[in-house]
Amino acid sequence: MIEILHHGAVTGVTGSCHELRLMGLAADAPDPDKTPAILIDCGLFQGQETGRGASSTDLSIDFPIGHIRALVVTHVHIDHVGRIPYLLAAGFSGPIICSEPSAIMLPEILEDALKVGFTRDRALIERVLDLIRSRLVPVSYGQWCEVFAESAGKLQVRLQRAGHILGSAYVECEADTGAESERIVFSGDLGARHSPLLPEPLPPERADRLVIESTYGDKDHEDRETRRYRLKQVLEHALEDGGTVIIPAFSIGRTQELLYEIEGLIAEFGDQAVAGERVWEDLEIVVDSPLAAEFTRIYRDLKPFWDDEAQALVRAGRHPLSFEQLTVINSHEDHLNAVDYLARSHRPCVVLAGSGMCAGGRVVNYLKAMLGDQRNDVLFVGYQAAGTPGRDILAWGPRGGWVELDGERYDIRARVHQVGGYSAHAGQGDLLRFVEGIPEAPREIRVVHGEQHAKAAFCAALQARLTSRVLVP
């Protein structure tokens, strides 16, 4: 028997963690080590979720791990990798299989997570990171990797581009117990079509069973031209009245895609006047996040993984992630000075700062200082989980409401916008194209990683098109 278990991302969109277990001939054996298994991701819970009582403080590994032979990482967003240190602390001793770019980025993202939520002890952090580095097994896209071959069965995995962030992958699992053989695919997070920088995902050649995300299973994103035009409008507002556009951006993926698009707008409209004597080239872009700056550097270093359009710009002499108007802020002192200066000045500026859901990080200081001024704008380009300040700003900002930040209420007078097309997640149409592109429909599709209404809408869309058994775990 080949069993799929879910240890996260079933009551919401965070905490991704799934288990593929091969029971083989040892199905009735009392020793769990005779039922080898792998984990797909081991992520942190964020915001509020129901059912498991999960939250950002729920770091427990509340399932047996003695039989887990390997962890396969789809990508390095914290809701997919944030509990890895706790998995190691619980006794996991197997390899961590991931793509080549993810192997470079994973220690970086976990170092930041450890500093925030685990310990400030530098020596302890380095020991944990060294242990993680020693376990990493980078695998090229499209290459089969044997995970185990035992009496209970054998398993190999293959990573394919998912188009979500740099290094993201969906996972094909070829499982064989002797009595049965299956190809099981875990989507991880899939990217939207026509996203900047990364090629879009291609469907697998086969999937007997499919576990697929549904973050935006109930809606489609704007097309690229529409979202680029809307981004342009928001930035023009900053140029018109000398305001600041605050973009709560995730350090990996959206920050780099936005820089790419903003550089393109400045290159196209650079000397065109917007208000009075202000031109597009006057717009300053600030990345106020050491982590985002580091990942932007890594993105630049990994140009071979960019899509054809981005590589063509580089050959033409453009620098989409490093241009004249871009400033990076690293120190906390410079950060505080920037907040104070921009709040008082009338200098048009775009600030990209974490965290993406406004649940912490430097973006909170910008929001506290600037939400009350109608010259400013807040632009959301990513998913805002229930229970996060980002969700509250999105819900109450357009109604002239307030948001609670660090225990205090702040009135929202700044304009609030959402441009969904810059989400790193596939929309409903993208997800359906991925599933329908599989030559023979999976016999079973499990819909995870979505809020209840999104999962329900996506299930209904799948059932209307396919004869597959569609279920929500």
C-alpha cells in the first residue's frame, strides 16, 4: 500500500508538510522503520488556521519521524521550510533533497528564521546551519534521484520547474512496493503564467495521483499588461504628490519580480514628466531588507535559471535587478532614518520591505509612520493570510478603518491597492491548465494549501472537467 498523509497546509495555506509512505509487505509489522517514507516540505504555520490550532508559534513536529528516510523541499519559502530546524531537533537524520538554486538559498532563509524565532546564539545558529548544509542533496531539474530501495519498497523522485520562485519545483515520485507501482506528484506552489524572470511550469507526463495547491483556486490573476498598467498607476501617484508606496514584499520571489517590472517601467518612461518637473527617473526605489537584498544578489548570480526574456535584457546591457534608482538599506539605524525622512519629506519613493503579510519586520515601522497620510499608498502583491495585519489593512483600509500593529491602533488614510497578478501563485486558470495538461487524468486529486472557499471552488472546477476522484484531505 502507498499512503499519503498530510501534516500541514490542510486547514489553510501555510505549514506545508506531506508524507508519502510505502507500506509494502510490512504493512502489519509493528516496527514503523519497516514502513519507509519521505516528507515533502516541512513548513511554518503563519497567521491563523483552524482544526489543528496551528499558528506561527506552533513549531511542533507532532507526528512520528523514525521511518522518514528523506525530506524533499519544493522551494524555500518559510511556510514550506520553516520547521526544518525543529525536524532535525526531533531526530530526523536523513538527506534534504532540493533543486540546485534552493540548496544555495535554504541556509540563508533558515538563518534568518533561526535568528527571529529560535535563538540569538550565533554559535548555535552556525551549528544548525552546518548540519543543514551537510544534509543537502542538490538535484538538477529533470533528473531522477533514488531515495531508498528496501524490502518494503523503493522510491525515486524527480524535480521539475514550478515557476513559483527561483529554485521552486514540483515533485514527481515513482513509488514501487512490489505489489503496486505509482507515479505521485506533489505540486508544491505553482507559479502564474507570464511571471517575470522565471519560465512557467510544464505539466508532468504522468500522475496517477496528484496533490495540488489551491491558494488562488477560486480566482484568476490579471494578465501581465493589465497588472503592469496598474503598477504604473500606483507609482505615478507617488510621483504626483511626493508620497511613498509601501510594498510589503516577501524576500524571495516577489521582491525580485517587482524590481524587474519597475526597472522596465523606468527604462520605458524614464524622461517622461508625470507631475510638474518630476519624471520617472526621479522615482527612488528602496529595498529595506537585508534578507531581500541577499536573495536579490543570489537571483543575479543565478541568471542561467532566468527565462529567455530576462536573459535577453541582460544581453542587451540592461540590469533588471541592479539599476541606478535602486538603493539597498542594511543597517537598522539607516532603516529608522529612512522611515523618518520619507514620512517627513515629499520625495517620491517606492519601499519594498518585509514581511510580506505585515506580521513583523521593517515594513511595520513604515506602516506606523505612513498609514495616516493620504499621500502614501500601500500595495499588496501577495497572498495575505487570515489573522495577519496585511489581511486587515486590505479589508479595512478602503473603508477608512484601522489596523492594530504592535498592540496599537493606526488609522488607514493611505490608499490601499492589490495587484494580484504579481502573486507568485498560479491562478485558477493556471492550475487547471497544469492539471488538464497531464496526458491521462490522475485517478485521484487531493486539493491542499488553500482556504476553504478556494479549495471548494477549485474542486468544483476540477469535477466539472475531469473524471478524477477529487478530494480535500
